[in-house]
Amino acid sequence: KNKRKLIRSLLTGEFSPAVWNKMFRKSLYLDHQITAIEGVNYGEDLTVTPQLIYFADKIVKIDKAYVHYLQYNANSYTKKVSEKNLQDISYVYRYLYNFFYKHKDRDYYIDALKYGELKKKVELMKQINPKDIKLINKYFAKHLASAHLYDKLNYFDKVLLLLNEKKVYNLLSTTIFFYQKTQSSFQYLKNRK
């Protein structure tokens, strides 16, 4: 019912920006020259979906599941964090900042985008090989350290960001290692049911 709130929800990660579970008029793509960014394979839907919705005149939601997306493969492209993934998602966020800065209602979206980027940073920290944790800082800007954005995060995520900010990489890597092992154990137990 509220297009602006929907876009903010996409930017913060509350809703999935995936294009495979949505239908858009072809004219939206053509009239506004919206395309996926060539060479970007991680986060590319995040560049396309908010733009399409931004220009859409009408949005309809169907409360029925037509696709069931199972994510059992821990080795899939979206589950492994490589430097290429970090490059891609960093480019995606820069692209979105540029897109929204061009519009008069930019402030409404930029804060949501910063929060979404902060959440993505934490998500990737939890998934990355602990020995590669310093790569996160290479691709995520310092501006994400706003206090009002941190306040929205859970305690564990705040701890990870604080350890990263203070450059306590050995403790951060150890914390991430144990987090990943714990998650793996929970997933194993869950799949045994």
C-alpha cells in the first residue's frame, strides 16, 4: 500500500530484492533504462528491484506461495564470501547511492540504504572465512558507523562491529569461527529431524 515503505524495506533487507519472485512490466525496464549491471553476480537484484518499484505506478502483492526456495547447499555461490562477492556488493551499494541521490526524496532512502549496507556488512562478516575478515573493511565504508544505525542491531552484531572497529582481528576471527561452527551444528541437528 505504500511504495516508499516497500523500497525502504528492500534497502534495509527486510524484504528480499530478488527478481525471480516478482513480475514487472517490460516497459519499466525500457522506459527507465533499468538493467542488471554486467559482471555483477552478487547483489545484482538489489540494484534492479528498488529502481523498478520506484518508477512503478501500481504494485500488487499476492499472498500465496508459487515458488518454494530451498537453501540447503552451503557451498552455493551466495553462501560463500569471496573477494569478488565483496567487490560486487560494494559496487551495488555505490550504484544505489548514486541512483537515490539524483531524486528529490533522497534522504528518505539514503538512511535505509546505509542501514541495509551495515546489516549486509555484518551478514558477510558472519559468513566469511575468518582469516579473510580484513577484506570486509576494504569494501565497506566507515560512514556506516553512525550511532543511530548501530542502535537497531542486535547485541551480537554490535560486538562483531566493535571488534572490527577496534581492529581486534584475532578475537574477531575466533568469534566468527565459533559462530560458524555453532550455526553449522544447529543446521546439522535441524536437518536430522
